[in-house]
Amino acid sequence: PIRYSVAEEGESGSVVGNVAEDAGLAPAQLSARRARLLSEDGRQHFRLEPGTGRLVVAERLDREELCGQSSPCTLAFELLLANPVQFFRVEVAVEDINDHAPVFPEERVTLKVLETSNLGSRFPLEGARDLDIGSNSIQTYSISPKNEYFSVDFGTQTGDAKYIELVLEKLLDREEQAEVDFSLIAVDGGSPPRSGTTQIHILVLDVNDNAPIFTQKVFIAQVLENAPEGSVILRVVATDRDAGVNGDISYQFSQAGGQSHSAFEIDPMSGEIKLTKPLDFEAAENHELRVRATDGGGLSAICRVLVEVVDVNDNAPEVMISSFSSHLPEDALPGTVVALFTVRDEDAGANGKISCALEDQLSFSLRPAYKNYFELVTVSALDREEMARYILTVTAADAGSPPLTTTQTFTVDISDVNDNAPVFNQTSYTMYVRENNVPTVLVGTINATDADMGPNSKVTYSLVSAHAAEQPSCSCISVNSENGDVFVLWSLDYEQVRQIKVLVSASDAGSPPLSANVTIHVVVVDENDNAPLVLYPSQDSSPPSSELVPISAEAGYLITKVVAVDADSGQNSWLSYHLLRATDPGLFVVDAQRGEVRLRRSVTERDTVKQKLIVLVRDNGQPSLSATAAVSALLLSDFSNVHLPHSNLATEGEGGSLTIYLIISLVFVSLLFLVSTATFVVCKVCKRKELKDGHVLYGANNLQSSLADAAAAGTLPHAYCYEISLTTGSGNSEFKFLKPILPSLPPQLHATGGGIKNEQDFPCGTVTAEDMAPDNHGMLCAEQLNSL
């Protein structure tokens, strides 16, 4: 400890010492480290001058008020430096000055002395009391004026008890002098000395030669401080050998100077001492009483009564906060001091022994600092997002039975640090926009939240590229930086782009900012904005081709198949086919799903040779879009000499020339047939049976089925007659191509009568002279075709 001494009664502001210098500190450190003085009782007898580091008196010091008769009188306190925490023990001894004069308990004392008293008889008196101590206390007693009967004797008995007695120096004679008066003077050792005086009046009594005698010189009693009012704590006993009135004893308190016995009362007859109010161990641990026993003749005796107050646990611990930080950043390191406090208990022994505990808290702990000081510190990392406020309860309990406790609550608010990045409510977003949308259409909203607070939780959105060096992937997408609304800036076409993928970043406003990315898929929803496109039959060919239909074809005969596509998707691309218009609507039927054009009924001779159909192709959109396909069909009874490489027999413009070609061809064939019949009539009859057993030519039904299958694959560009082997009842109309029996000649050859120029005039292979010989099957094919 740093020790000083100061005289009592010093003026406020008196310098005690330079505590900064004695503590090894610079005066500037006192302010920087927030130095202050702390005392256990909370009273500030001294103050610290931060600028100079001097310790000065804060108020007038009265040693007798502070310490009573205790010696030495020391005032202890701590010099606390808060940053960092450091303690210095300081003790100041208050020196006594002679500021009190001796005081007798009574201004006049009357003593009754028997005239038969022997020389040297002693008569005890109550001594004077001086509040000062040491040399400033009472040093001598004297009698003034001096007389021949009495002298004064004083000293110290066993147990530091001081006594003062009058000593009889000369025998008394009541008849000669019934009363003796003089002054008793007490003088202390101060400089200058102080004195006190009391008047002594001696009454000389007639024969009562035995004074009361107490059974004990000192009576001792122990009383619990919570003993109720009226409790008997002790009984004093004195005896007197005299008889009668001279032997009757009464008891009363003999008041010592400055001491009050208001807490006790004594029964004058029995000597029982009782409590008049509860005692307080913390106010006074001991009480000293003096009891005088007086007999009927006026003789008396004095005894001491010591009352020891026994402590009970009636004071709960006290918690006094010296320093407390109610706000703490969440990134505070473990071991950070949150609060500094001290505990005390006015009880003694086990009742004043205190322990502290922190209730149900894992992030904070208590750490002893110095004497009864404790520090509340962090022990682990803090997270404001998990716990924004801690309510810490410190319980101080003494060791009494039962123990008493005191709780102190510390509320610590955790301030936010930007330690959480924004989090999207979805791992990715899929948004839909219809094609042909209006510009700047809102397609959806993204949302990210940040667990931080204040600016650290304010989220802004922006488009970013997948790589830092790249630009954002699509400039047609925009994101509102404040609320996350996603817009498509211009109209999109499903047929050009079906999906857009962008990367969006969400950043908070912390320092440094934290961010998170999410992928947005913008799916373009198709609309029915594309009409069907007819692929077959081609609508832009000039002139358009025609489909050949044999007159013998029955109902269900496949004429052709309309093939169309739609650039849209989904149900917008589902196509259906409908017969919109036809030369003979009752003759044809169109499959709504496949687009196949078939005969509704069998062809009759009354049907027009040239048939023109308009097929409507319609999609399933809302509203639906459509296209038309023109189909021409030629109803023929004979395909042998029909060759339409680049003409459409069904068109109105070329109908006349086609008829001429057909007539010429029929005439030529008829003439050839007649000549051949006349020449080879015999051969034909002979070989008829051979033909039936070996090769079977198509009949009407078989030829119709073959033509239908061929028409399903496309337009028949050339007319041929084939020798075909086919099993009866073939369901899928499979057939095998053999070499041609009779080639079809171009119209130019029929018109000019020219011969075959080269092999290119026969699309399906080379025709030799042997193939054209009469002994082959050419005549049979021609005859069979004529019959058809």
C-alpha cells in the first residue's frame, strides 16, 4: 500500500501527498486511464487532482468521529485505473490533535463517607473522559484547593481499565466538620494542555461501616443482535453485611461520559438488565455498562458489565458497480471486460463471506480481480444474429445459515458487424414471359435477405457476368436494384430465343460489402404467331403436279398425303387437316390427323377426270392460324402411256394439249395392239396357261393397292407397267419391283413417232430390244392394261 498521514481537522483541499508520483505514474496517465478513488463505504474523504496527481482532503476530518478511541486511525481506499484495469492500495493515517478537553460525567458528585472510615479508605469516582488519544488524553488528576482529608489516586488496572479514587488521609469527625467540598481537576497532555473540572461534595455520615460488594468485578453477557425487546440479558448481584436500612441495596446505571445506555434498563431492586430495543452488530459489536450498587446508608460499589453482541446473518450482500459497458460489438475478442464491480457484506465471519456466480450463461464468465472486485468478461465469440441482447444475472451469496443473496442484472446489447452475406430465398429462379411481349414487362421478383441490421442488411441487386472480364450475358434483362423486380426490356421471339440465363448479384451496404449470386432462367412461352407451312405437295412449283387415281380405285384408296409443319411449339404446333373445297366433295376424304387424302367412295365413270381439292391445314392455337394446300387428281382408266414429267394434267390451262396427247397415244396403242393380235394370235393362245402358272399380273384390285402405296410416298412421275408377284391378302401392300414389261414412252415420241434415243428416257433401268420382243410379256401387259 501507499501510506500517508494527515492531521485531523485539516481544511478541505489540504495536500496529503502526490499519489501519481508514488504510484510511478505520470499525471497525464491519470486522465487517460480514467483514474478514480474507490472506498468500501462509498464515502469520499479525499479527492484526486488529475492534472497534478496530488491527493487532497475532500472534507474536514474528525478522527474521533471516524475512529473513536481506536488507534491508529487509518482510512483505506483504492486508486482504480480503468483502461487497462489496475489497482493501487492507499492508506491514510489520521493523526490526533488535542481538540477535546477532559469532561467529567457529572458537574457535581456527592459522596457520603462514614465518620468511622479508616485512614487510607478509598472512594471510587467516575473519571473524566477525553475523546483524544495518546498523549492528548488525560494524564493527571489534582484536587483544588488542597485539603487535609482527601487525596486523589489514579492509574490503570488489569485489562486496561482506568480508575480514580479519593484516599482518606485524615479521620473524619462529623461533629467537627459534616461536609467537605473541593474541586477535582483532570488535565490532558496536549500542547497547550486542556482540563476538566467537577465539584466533589463529601457528606460525613454516621456509622455505616460496610459498603456493598459485587459478586464479580466484571459481568459479561452475550446477546444475539436479533434478540427481542424486553429480553433479560444479565443480572448483577451485590451484598452488604450491614443490617436494616444500611444493608438494603439498590442498583442503577452509572453513566460514563458520552455513552448512552438507552438500549438497556436495569431493575433497581433485582439488578436484572433488559433490552429496550434490538441491538445491531454492525453498529456496535460490544457495549460496556457500569452499574452502581448503593446501600441504605449511602455506601456504594461499582462493577463493569460487558455486553457482546452476537452477529446473525441479517444483511444481504451488496453489489456496487464500478464500470459497465452496455454495448459490445459482436466481433469483440474473448476476454473483453464488460463490467467491473465489488461486493461486500456488513456481517462478520461466515455471514460476511461472499461468493459470486453468473447464472446460465455460456458466452460470459466472472473473473476475480482484486480483493472483493470481480470482472464480467466474454469467454467466446459473440453473434448478434443468434442473440442481440444478453441479460446477465450475477448472484452474490454469503455463507450464512440460511444464506442471503443479492442479484444484479447487466443488460448487454450486441452491436452489429457486417459478417453475413445476403441469402436468396431460392437457389435459382425460373420466370416465364410470352413471346411478342411488350417492352419493359415485369416477369418476376427475386428476393434476398441479410441477417445483419442497419446498413449492413440493405440489399441491392445487379446483373453480373459469369466471369469478371465478361459483360453481362444479356442486355435484354434488367433488374431493379432496390426491390429485385426483373424486367424484359424488349419483345422476344420464341422461334429465335427460347430461354435466357442471367446471373444476378445481391450486395449489402456493409464495409466491406458482402454479396451472393443467383441464376435466373427466363423461359420464353410460345404464342401462336406462325401459320402452318405446307411442305408437300409443294405449293410454289410451276406448274403443280397431279396425282393419278385409277378409275378402278375403291373407297379408302390413298391419293396423296399433305405434309405441313408449324414453327410454334406445344399445342400451337398441333395440326389438323380438313377438306376445304373440292371439284366433287363427296368423292374425297381427308384424315384430320395424318393429312392423308383418300377416296370416300369408289370412282365411277360419271366422275370428272380432273379433280381439284383444297385442303385446309389449321393449328391448335388460340386463335388458330391456317394454310391451304392445292391438290390435283387425275382419274385415269389406263396408266400405260401416261407420262407427266413436268406437267399437271388437272390444270385448266393445259387441259386441251393433254387430251390430244392421250388420243394420239390411245390410237397408237390400238394400232399396235391389232397388228400384234393378228401376228401372234397363235402364240398368245399357247402361252396363256404358262402365264397363269408362272407370273400373275395385277388385276384391278391389286393395281389399285399398288398405286395407292406409291402415291402415299409422293407423286408418281412416270407411268409403268410392272410384273409383280404378290401374295393374296397382303395387308401392308408390300410388293417387289421387277424389270419393266413395257416402258412408257415420252409424249414427244408418241407425237413424232420417233424411236428411243437413249437410256435416260427410261427412269427405272435400261430397256433392250429383247425386252421389246413379241415373245416376251409386252403384249400380255398391254392387253391386260387395255382390259383395265
